[in-house]
Amino acid sequence: GFGSLMQDVLWCFSQVKGTIDPGVTEADIISTVEFNHTGELLATGDKGGRVVIFQREQESKNQPHRRGEYNVYSTFQSHEPEFDYLKSLEIEEKINKIRWLPQQNAAYFLLSTNDKTVKLWKVSERDKRPEGYNLKDEDGRLRDPSMITMLRVPVLRPMDLMVEATPRRVFANAHTYHINSISINSDYETYMSADDLRINLWNFEITNQSFNIVDIKPANMEELTEVITAAEFHPHHCNTFVYSSSKGTIRLCDMRTAALCDRHAKFFEEPEDPSNRSFFSEIISSISDVKFSHSGRYIMTRDYLTVKVWDLNMENRPIETYQVHDYLRSKLCSLYENDCIFDKFECVWNGSDSVIMTGSYNNFFRMFDRNTKRDVTLEASRENSKPRAILKPRKVCVGGKRRKDEISVDSLDFSKKILHTAWHPSENIIAVAATNNLYIFQDKVN
Amino acid sequence: MFVRGLKRKCFDGEEDIEGTLAGIKAIPSYNLQRQSLLDMSLVKLQLCHMLVEPNLCRSVLIANTVRQIQEEMTQDGTWQMINTQSTGQASLDRLVSTDILCRSSRDPAEGKHVPGYGTFSKDFESDQAQDSSETMSTASSVQAPRNLQSNMWEMETPQENKGNFQKSLDQIFETLENKSPNSVEDLFSEVDNSYYDLDTMLTGMMSNTKMGHCDSLETFSSPTNTASNSNCKSDLNDLDHIVEILVES
């Protein structure tokens, strides 16, 4: 295979995008990362509402060690800040999620969303332009028709490659609460958008209507104790989707059973461990991300301290639980005080569903091999940024004597958090967003 | 940094308040921790609906935490004890919002789930017509957490929202005026930058004697002048707009 076993894979630094400047402009903070279905394109969204798309260059026979670097392909402003005058509140332009559509023609299509509005963007190339118009000259100025003595047929001439991004659809005014997820259905005709309390189903062609398929808003808002935190369609079954909640539960719904999927087909919840109970138990059980495996057989969930893998056929507990940073369990009060306990980490599968990855603090990110049960902690930092430098595994010291290369829990930088990562659909290439920098790592080429 | 994992001791049916006090003094740190967590949570709830639309997930989780603490305190009997202490000097050392919760108009011994948010709804419905500029009586003080919560969740009705916003602003500003500066500073001496907004706001307010809404809101703009706290996106034009709306309603 392509190196799914941890001992075979050595991760190397490939590229880093973004400023070296230690000061961080808030607008440059990356808020989402996503490869397209072939891995040829890599999109990032940031807090300033911009989308940057990188394209992998063709592999060159002359330079085989440079395995397809990603270069900027297109940059555009997807969302602008808005002000809601009725509520006197700002609507942030931050891009919460980007999802690619599968490529069906020469153009690329992606969905990008902020808190309130989803947009369908078309990204297309233009490398020819027509020349030799009759009614206007080369500068575009209109010619006097009476001065034209002969007619000619305009011809297409090559030009420098231009990549254009145009908004093709704007899906607005359907969400009272903040959108946290978008997911494209396997029918490629519909998609869903989920906010804190509702999930809506859209048809790509229709922007003035959406179907509400989940609504957990209580009649009396005082009774609100649970919100939707993430949602995703099944990769193959277009009638099936899951959504997670702030109480650590996952519901699987079948759209064939009813128009409003308030009654779940399956309900996934792990019984609480009474020995670990504290005032923070509910907060750390809140699920920040849910992802189907590529096979569609499993779902993976991320809560504050763990990543869990669930078998769709077993609802009463996960089949696997991985500790991301259990040393934080004794620090929950401080993390509550500084709000870090509310950080929403994402999680991703590799192409073969054998390895899962998620982020942590201090610019650390973790990988878990489901087969060998081995795990590794790596760091995204400028110090490890020499071309093709192998990343050294990192270790957090939890007490007692600290070894030379270890870092103690109290030295961790909680402002450096890896919330967003992405894994190439078929190769061992990963993209890791570290605040305002995007790191790309690849496995070592033999 | 608080130590986790302290065992909780059960108060077995001590009706005598003195006895309860003695029981609590035996394990002061757990109750202090819990109280501090409650205070911290209430500050977080107040902060979250200032200028930008609050993160609903975060608010719900914090509110659930507050509810858990209150339930436990009711079971422990410490809720009752704090009630009787509320007029003492000790109450000034806590955030006033806790005071608001403690001065419940109902007797917890009735067996009703008083500290829970659910019971406030009836009060709120009947008192909604009350003059919003009323001073902090016991009845209105009980409204505050209910107002805060409803203000957090209910983003749909602008009219009701403005009324709630004004009411909760009233209560926050009036109660904060009564605080002595020293105790406030002590409370926040170890707080990190995420509380900077509240800190600066309090400092700004301490230097003014009697403030109307407009003045109070103007101090929101000072954090951007004194420190580059990116959380405080106050634009003076937006603030003027907010003030306009409040004044009109």
C-alpha cells in the first residue's frame, strides 16, 4: 500500500505558506483546509473571508525529489463582513468550511461558508482571448461604424494563464444561528448546511429555498441545553447523514423516513465514566468534529481530549478511543478559565482509513495508526522547516523527570493550536494549519 | 491552579446552620473552588453577549455548568447557607451576579428547583411589563440570570431582544457601580487577557459617578484605545447605532 504502517512512514517537511513575521494579523488566521477529490488542489479559508487555492505542480522527471509542490493557483475574497442592523451585531466574514464538488468539466467548483451564507464558487482557467473585433479596437474603445471598411473574423490567441473565481450561487437567509458545517451529498445535486439548532437541505440550482431536515430548537429557548456541533452526509448513501451534539452524542438519520428528521435512526452515545465525573465532564464530551470514513463503515468523532472511532452497527460505545492529550485532564479548570476548553479541533482520515490525525496545542498534531495501535506526535514549526527534513517525534512530559527532548505540560503554548488539518485523498501528503501558516508535509521518498 | 479530584463530603441532614457552617469550614477549598467556578461562569455568560453575536455552543455549555453547580449546591445545603449570609460583608468579595442568584425570592426549602433556570420563566413572564429602570429589588435581581440567558438564546425577536438587552445592561451596570474598586481588582488580579474587556470596562466605570446608558457604552470603546485586544471590535459608529436603538426603545 502507500505506507499505512507507522514504522514505515517518515514524515518530512515539504512547504510552508504564510508570513514568517511573528506578529499575526487576525485576518490571516487560517480557519479551514481542504483537499479536492483528486488532491490536485488544496484550498484554505481564513478569518478575513479569503480563499486561497493551491495547485500541485506536475511532477517533473528532471527533479523527481520535488514531488509535486503546491503553488498558489487562485486567491479571492469569498465573504465580506456584514452588519445585521436588526440585531446590532456583526456577521463575521470568517470562512468556517470549504467543501469541493467533484470535477465534472474543466472548471472547479467549491462551496464556502461563513456563519450565515453559503456560496458556490466556480474556478476556471482562461488561457486564450479573442482578438480582432470589428466594432471595437484593441483597447476596447468603440470604433466609428462609418470608418469600418472591411470585416474580419475574430480569432482566439493565447494569453497568460488567468484563473478566475466567480460566485455562481449565493445561498443566504436560511440560518438564524451560526453555520458550523456544510456537506455535499453523494448525489452531487444537493448539500446540507448545519447551524447550532437546524440543518437545511439545498439543491445546488435553487437558492431561494431550502428544506429544513433537522430542528432541535425547543419551543421555549430557556430549555435549550444542547446544540448541533457538526454534520456530514454518508459518502455513498445519499439518504443518510449524521450530526453530533454538544452533549457528546451522534445521531444518524435517514431522509427517507420523514421530511423532518427529528427522530434518529441510530443514536450513538458512550456511557459516562462515573470515576471521571467533574463539572467539566459535559464540556469535554462536546463533539467538535464528525467524519465518515471513506468506506462509509465508520464514523470518527473528536471531543476535547480524545478521538473516537464508531462502527455504524454499534451504537452503545465506540470501537476505538485514542487519547490526544490526556495530560490536560488535570488542567481543565485553567483551560476553562482561558476558554481553551471550547477550542474546536477537527479530525481527518487518511485515504485508506487506516490512520487518523488530529491537532493539539503547541503546534503539535497527532496521528494514530488503527492497525498497529502506534501513535506519533509531530510539530509544525519553522525550526523544522528545512526542505525534506524528517520530522522528529515530540513528547510531552507528564511528571517526574523531564528528558532532554521532552516538553513539560506547563511549557506548552496554548495560543498555538492546530485546529484544522487535511489529508490528501490517496497519498501521504498532509496540510496542517498553524494559526496563519500552512504547512505541507509528505512522506519520505525512498 | 486548582487541585482537581478533591473528594466531596456529604452533609447528612444538618438542619442547624452553624453545624453546616462547621461542616463547610472543614473542606473550605472544594466549596471555594466551586464558588469560584460559578463566579467565573457567570462572568463568561455576561461577557459573551456584548458586541458580537455570542457563540451559542459555548454559552449553552457554560449555562449547563452553572446549572450543575447550582444543583449540587442545593443538594449540599450550601445554597441555603449562602442565602442567609448574603447581607454580610463576605458577599462583596464575590461577583455581584452571584449575589443576584443568592437573593432568591423563594425559599429553597419548599422543595422547588429554585436555582434552576426553569423556574424563573414564570417570574419573567409576569414581570416583563415592569419598568426597566427599576432599582435592584429582590424580584428583579432574580430576573438577571433569566434575562441573561434569554438574551443569549433568543436572537429572533428584535423588539424583545432590545428590551432584554437594556434590562440586563441596567442590572450589570447598576450592580457593578456598587462594587468597591479594591475587591474587583483583587478578583481579577490573576485573570488573563481574555477578561481584559470586563476589566477595562469596570475601571472605566469606577471613574464615573452616575452613568446613563450612553456613557456606559462609550467606555466599551476605550479598550481599543488602550490595548489592541482583537476581541473588542467596537467601532464607534456601531456603538452610536446601538445607543440609538436603546434610546429609541
